[in-house]
Amino acid sequence: MARHYCRRCLKAGAACICDWISPVSNSTDIVILQHPDEIKKALGTARIATLSLTRVVLWVGVDFAEHPQFNHLLSGSSDSIAVLYPSDAAMDIDEWNLNIMHGDKSPPSVPPPIDEYKKRTLIVIDGTWRNTREIMMANQALQALPKVQLNPVAESNYRIRKAPSSKSLSTVEAIAMALNILEPETSVDSMLDCFSKMIDFQIACMGEDVYRKNYVDNV
């Protein structure tokens, strides 16, 4: 018997996350470049962001040189566009945000109204570290854009994956943390709550013993 998948969240019917999704009215444009390897991953988190955020697009591929929407995005001024991509040359995302809002001027004593903020676009690459590097190396346009990075203090809640660091964030966690900095007035708690429930469900399905053997006791 064929396995049923939800047409909205693209997850198996029993693991559907749609009931946990709530809208998040963000003002920063989020562009997710998803590596093809991520499409069928049961625990992919980019879908949480695309279902939650009001200003978000997701494009699948590796080389976006011939991608019309991507090229249109970069056809204008790129002053307010950055790629979330940690590296030695990347600036902290809060520094980039201040540069966009104030340029060479000193920050005002009273923050400007939200609708006076300069438009910002954050490009997020969704995939493993090898996947993200592949996408970056395949696109000179991405290489030319400013790179920004996060400095997570707390550990990731992605408790059922092996990661290079306990502070390596999932895509939805990275987007949520970025939005907390770029627009602190916007609550992203619902995205993180959905992510947490998805992880809890998967742990319950595998059983506590299997979870501890594979993801806790061997850490």
C-alpha cells in the first residue's frame, strides 16, 4: 500500500506538521536556496519556514545562473541583500543590519517606525555543510554578496541528527534567530514550537531506548 503524504507540508501523513503551523508576519524577505538532496528528507526544516513566514520563497537547485527569479532578485541594488553563510570573511548579522539601517550615520536615539526600515533580503542555503558549499561554489553571484553569520549561544534543539557542533542550527532555527535580530518585534516562537514538536514526535516514534543509544549515550 502506498504511503500517504500531506500535499501541504510534504511529510508522511502520520508525521504531518500542518496543525502546528502558525503565520509569522515578517518584514525581511527570506530566500531559501534548497539543495536537491534536501527535498525528500523527512526531518527537513525549511518547510516549516516556508509554511509559516509571509515573506519567503524557496527555490531548489545547485546552479542558479539561469534561474529567472534569482537573477531578477540580484538585478537591482544588492546593498541590502546578504547570504547567511559563516566564514572568516562574514560579518555578524547585527552589524550588517545596523549598516543597512544607518549607513555611516550614528543610530538614532529613538528607533524609526518599522515601515521606515530599509528593505532587507536574507538568502539562506538549505542543506548539509557540503551541500551549502557546493551551492556557494557554483554561483558567482552568491560569492559576490555580503556574507553574514550568527553567533548562537544556546545549543540547537535538533536532537536527532549528528552535527559538527552542538550549536549547529537547523535551517528553521537559523532563520528564526536571524529574524530575532533583524526584526525583534516579530515573534518567531511558533516556528520553533513547530520544530520542537516535530522532533518530539520523531523521538516518540523511535522510542526512548533507540534515541538514547543513537543520539545521547554516544555523544
